[in-house]
Amino acid sequence: MGPRDILNKLKWHPDFSLKGAKITIIHRGAPDDKRVIKGEDITEIGSGFMHVGTGLEKVEIPYHRVLKVETPEKVIWERR
């Protein structure tokens, strides 16, 4: 199961939610080349990209850049 499957489960399964989730991605130039995205900022989960937007800024982030998906309770997916 990859990051897209995990994000879809968080979005659509009645027992889970994107709210409160944190997604760590590779972000070149950021400290440690990593950035954390809030689950509630994900506007769309596409076939190759997740769409993230706050306000006027909207970006597509490919799933191969996702390093970790976690909820407040636990890490539910991490790249090996």
C-alpha cells in the first residue's frame, strides 16, 4: 500500500480523517530538504499527484516525494 492508497483511506473511510494528519515530503531547499503538510490542506488526491492548497497558492505534489504519513496517534506509512 503506497501513500496515495493511505491518503484515500484517510479521506474516505468513516473511521479515519485527513484532519490532523501530517504528511512529510521531500522539499528541496527547505531545512533538511523536508516539509510537513497538514492533511486538511490536501484539496484533491489524483492519480499521480496530490493537490495541496492554502489560499491562492495551490501546488501538485507527486507521490514519490512523500516520505511519511502520520495521524496524531501513530505513523501509518513511511518510505523505506
